[in-house]
Amino acid sequence: MARGDGGATTRGKRAAPRTQKRGTTGTGDPNLVQLLTPEGERIDSATGPDGTEYRVDFTDEEYRGLYRDLVLVRKLDAEATALQRQGELGIWASLLGQEAAQVGSGRALRTQDMAFPTYREHGVLYCRGIDPIMPLGLFRGVDQGGWDPNEFKFNMYTIVIGAQTLHATGYAMGITMDGRIGGDEGEAVIAYFGDGATSQGDVNEAFVWAGVFNSPIVFFCQNNQYAISEPLERQTRVPLYQRAAGFGFPGVRVDGNDVLASYAVTRHALDNARNGQGPTLIEAYTYRMGAHTTTDDPTRYRIASEVEAWRAKDPLARVKAFLEKQQIGDESFFAEIDEQAKQEALHLRERVLAMPDPQPSTIFDHVYAHGSPLVDAEREQAARYLESFEGSAH
């Protein structure tokens, strides 16, 4: 799916009609960048806290492509949740409600940019062209969750909260040392994490290093309002994006349920990083509509009315409303997308169920790139142990 030029202003071949005046945010919050209201009303442009003007100008086909991304990502995520409930996955971390933040930021990445995810960035993974079966092998327990990060410019899922921000910062520092800054081939890094991770030492240390070394990195915080069961007010006394100022780089809060604003803000921050202007912290203000993972029960710590209030801001519903208002999508288009999502989810299920169980010895295969005498000895010890059971196979 093609995307417009970089910078705070992005342009396509033809834009849909706009319904609100330039310079408004549509939210009543001057610090929240929004380009598409929950009712599906298109906003011409929005101004960030530092005066940056954000806008997008996509073709009709690009708008439809974003909707397709959102629907497919949600359906595949729902299928994975169902698989876990049926005992086919050990655990699953759903992105329900956060699709716009992930699709918008994922589509803002250029081919050469590198992404460092947590364990919930299924939408970004999809936008990077990675087969959605890849993370399910990890959560099914049939592989070690590995893929080639350089092939997809997408690092492996990181379970340890916040650890990926240091990995990303180190990678970004390497980009600078290698002179890959500026020009059409300039590179940038994006590191994803949640609001709870901002309380981790790793994240704050990454902010220090990135700021001091002016590294080409975008810190993308999906503030879904809860760090597992702790609400945001238990984590911070100031909006998260304002923390960036203390580390010497800009921060901006974007409506994380608005795929257009998420794209525009991320693309601008990546362009700045790529051209030597250093880090940016983006706080995507969104909501986790489901459980933290399938082992969590969110009804124990939040009330139904809160969930319903956020459901009215659903990222998919607002894009669908926009397409309908502007006559960009009709019933046949929406039906086609729903059918495509259904078929892809069914195909994903079939492939998960067909995954072969691994041989126990494979756990030793990729510990070190060039092998290790210690690992070899441990492999032999494990093999002897398994052979001690009559009729065992390994």
C-alpha cells in the first residue's frame, strides 16, 4: 500500500473532502493530535504542542487500504484469542482497541527503518509484511519465536517489559556510528512499549542514552490506560509525553484510536530522526478493550461503563463511518473486506493446528550462532535422559 511523502504534511494523489477547518483538533484537548473524530469526521490539520502542523492527504484507495488493514488485523487477533481459549495456544496478548495506533505507525515506517516490538505488536508485524503465523509458533510453544530481524526490519517479540527500548537505542546509536543518517537512504528506529513500561528502569535509561547521543529513534508508547491491572494514575502524575522534556527531546500525544493521526505523527517523528534531529516520544492515547493477556480478568479492576465509553471511540468504526460519509466505501466493499478477513482467519487457524510438535533437542539448536561446547554437552545429557525412558522418542 503506497503512502504519501514524508514530513508533518503527507500528500497523496487525491484526498477525500474535508469537513472541519484547518488547525482544529476535534477533541477539545489542544495537546491531543487528532485528524479523524470518533464520528468519522475528517479534520484538515492539527497542531502539536511544539507548533508542528500534522496532516495527511491520501488517495481514496489508500483510505480503503487502511480500513482493510484494521479489519484484517482485528480478525486475525480475535482468531488467536479464540485459539488460546480452545487450548491451542498457551497464552495470547490481544491488541483489541489498539489497531489504529499500530497500523498507523506501522504504515508510517519506511522500508529501511527498524522496529523493536513488545509481544503485542501484531498490527505492526502485519504492516511489515510478516506472515501472521510467525508469533503463533511462540505462543503455541512449538518454536522459540525466532525470525530473522534483518529480513523484515522487525526485531523478535520481547517478553521482558521495556527491555526492547535499550536494544532499540543501541541499534539507533549504531546507525549514527555507521553514518546512515540523512538522505533517501537514512534510517530510523521505532521502539514500541506500553504505559506500564514507562515505570521500568530500562525505558528511562534508554531515554537518557537516546537523548544524550541524539539517536535516530522514535519511542512509541501505546498508553492503553492500564499496566496489567494498575491504572495510569498509579504510574504517573503528568501526561506521559511530557516526560520527554526531562530527557532533552520532544514529546507529542496523539489520538491512538485515530489511524490517520497516528500515521502523520509517526511519519514526522521518523523523518526527524532519520535526518539527524534525534529522538521523539509519541504517546498514543488509546485503550485496551480486552484483557492484558488471556490469563487476565479485567473485570476485577475496571468497570463496564468505562469500556463502553471507549467502545464509542472504536478505531475501526470511525474509519468505516468516514468511508461511508465520503462515499469511498459501499456495502459491497465492506462485505468483501469482511469475507477476506474471515478467510484469512480460517487459514491461520488451519495452519496453527497443523504445526508439528518439536523434538525436545531443538531447544539447544540456536542458543549461540556458532555453537558452544557447554550447550553441546547439555544436549547430550538431555538426550541420554530421554533415552532412559522406555519407548521414548526425541
